[in-house]
Amino acid sequence: MDEYSFTPDVLPEEFAEATGVLVKVGTSKIWSPEDNAKYADRIQPALLRYLLENFPQGKWNGRMTAVLTLAKKA
């Protein structure tokens, strides 16, 4: 197992798109189908707006950690 720490260097639009997908997966599990249909398409634009309003050039500079493992079937 290896652990890699990094600060992503992505455009705010790319970050909002990628994060929006993850948030939609979560909300699909907890929101009603009606709420999901009504609000899911608002997630990505809201994330982008938040980034642009709160971070220089809309770029979040937080550290991320990826844990990578490789398994082999015995």
C-alpha cells in the first residue's frame, strides 16, 4: 500500500464537475426521487459559484491523499 499526498491543480470548472458527480451519488441515496429530480442539476453550478466566490481564481488549494493498493488473486 502506498500513500500519496498532493494539491490538485485543476480548473474550478473541472473540480466542480468531478465533485458534483460525487455529491450527486450521495444525495441520490438520501433525497427523495422528487427532490433529486428537482435539485440534482443545481449541485455543480452551486459548487462552481462557491469556488469562484471564496478562493483566488476559484482554485481550492487543499491537500488530498490517495491510498493506492495492489492485490493479486492467490
